[in-house]
Amino acid sequence: MRVANEILIPELARLLHEGKEVRFMPSGVSMRPFIEGDKDSVILSPVTRPRRGDIILAQVATPDNRIIYVLHRLIRIDDGIYVLQGDGNLTGEEHCHREDIIGRVTKIETPSGHGKPLTRGLLWHALLPVRRYLLKLYRHTWLKWRY
């Protein structure tokens, strides 16, 4: 059963604000190869101090001023602005403030319940010029074999 983000995310935020951990299954492909949308689950924990490389859930404003939620990696902090990018995205960044950060991924699990390595993604981010080819290889080999 799919729950709309407008309902799900505020409830996740409430539970995280109470100090609880929450599990949910993100959708989309923007965090490939580390999180496979609609297959892998993530455990979110409250965030005390976001650090570069963390995968965070945040609300961001689109260019047309709509509010959306993203589960992306924190790639840098520029003068209090948190800059996010999906691991599977080749271009584009999102920007938010500290108060827009809802939670931090502390665990990634496959459908079989096995944990996936929670990398900081710093090497992956540095590979941005060749990620297109690595993602294609992933989609046509590993993804077909694994899922």
C-alpha cells in the first residue's frame, strides 16, 4: 500500500522528533546504486549534526516554489545551505536549511532483510564524470541478477 508523501512524511517527522527510529520504503531511482526504490527499506534516525556524505530525508522547494521531499545524499554545506544530490542523478542539486532536514538514514535493507553497506558515498560523488557508465553497467548486470 502506498501512502502519499503529504501524509507519510509529517508522521515520520513526528516520530523522529520524539526520538524514535522509523522504517520506510522509498520510491524512485535517484539513489541508485545504494538504495533501490520500491525494493529496499531504510531506517531513519533523528539527526543531531548532519555531515557530508549522510543520506538524509529533507523537504526542499522546487524552482516553482512547490515543497517536495527527497531522500538524497548531503554533498556539501555552503554558508548554512545544505546541498543534496541523489547518487543516481548525474546533474541537479537540491538546497535546504538545517530545519528542513527530517532524518538521516542509518540502515539500508534489501527485500530479503539483509543489510547493505551504509557508505558515505564520497568516492561515488567524486566519480561523477564516469557515473553514467557505472550506472548503466549496474542496471544491465548487477540489478538484473540481484533483484
